[in-house]
Amino acid sequence: MLVAHRQEDRTLELTVESAFSTGGMVGHMSYLLLVVSMMMRSITLLRLLVIASAFVAIAYDTIWLKDPVGVFWETLLVLVNIVQISREWFSERRVRFTPEEQRFVSSRLRGVSKRDAKRLLNLGRWTEGKPGTVLTTEGDPVPNVVYLVSGRVDILCSDVLVGSCGPGNFVGEMSILASEPASATAVVAEEARYWQISSDKLRVLQDTDPQVSGALDVGIARDLRRKIIAANTERSENPFL
């Protein structure tokens, strides 16, 4: 008789009415927060939503389910994520950029964590380019993608000067994005300082860390937009170009 009564109670708990009761809605909210967390691109925001989901689940397990096992594991989930967020925060605090690295990160790597930005920078190297240094050769594979901090680089097609790049511009980026040989020759015209990363490393990064490589792609897209606007402005001022 007691077993039958318990089975009857359990059946009542699985009704539509109970699913949309106050307790049921709290349980739904816990899972909804967990699902939303999986959509986050930022790992920190993901962890914060998981913590919020766990707190709601703790309330659900304590008040409505009276489930100590659920409370224990949800509490452990909160603690693990708090520890991980704290580790990431301290790791970020330890990252230091040189002034030129900071300008690069601020202008072209917005939205990337300091740690990931530093890792990307460490994959490349800073170089001084003397006038006449060839960065890309028309028709040949692009060896490096270059980000200019100072100086000027001339762009030539069939040995005809068609433009130039200055501080804040990328060189060789379009060929990498399109996976094609260089469409133009790039030559240092004025002594330049630049960061460069090999094309091979960049391709590996695209496969292994799409978040960081995606942020670099966004920075390249911003630079391309700026180049297009500058070219259109120049044409409007000189219609004979």
C-alpha cells in the first residue's frame, strides 16, 4: 500500500501542472542558463553563467527536491568554476605588453584576452626593415604576414607603384586569407619597424585556435576597410588615378 502511494506521488510529480509550477520554473531556469552558457564565445562569461545555473539548481534541489546529492555536486561545480575564473584573472594580471605591443593589441586584437594576445605575439617576432627589404614578391607564396608599426612599404604590381602601407597596416594579409600567391610586391621604402608571423604558423593557428585567429581576422578586416576608404578618398580627390 505504501509503495503504491509513493508510486502515485511520483506519477503526480511528472504532470504538466508540476512542470510549470513555481518549482518547475526554477528547475527550467537552471537548465536554460546552462544551455545559454554553451553559446558564449567568452570562456569567462560561460563560467559565470554556469555558476548562475548551479546556484539556481542548488535552490531547486534544496527547496523543492530535498536532494542533498544534487546540492553537493552543484556546489562543487560552483567552486571549480570560481577557482578557474580566479586563475584566469591572476594570469591576465601577470601579462605585460611593450608600448608597441599594446598599440597592436588595442587596435587590431580587441576582444582577445591578454593571455591569448600575448601568445599570438610570441608566435611572431619584431623586426627592423631597411629600405629595399622585400616583404612579398608578386606571384610567389607569402612568407609572412606583417603588421607595420612605423615606416612605409610600397606596393608594386608589374613593377608599377600602385600604393603604399604605413603604421597600423597589414602587409600580405589578403594572400593568406585567400590562400593564394602574392598579388603584388611589397618593398620597404622607409626604414620600418614591424611584427611578422610566418604564414605556416598562422595556418596552424587557424586550425588549432579559431578564437585567436578569428580576432586577428577581424583586425585584418578593419585594416582592409581603412585601406579601401583611403583609396576611395584618394580617387575622389584625383579622378585621373
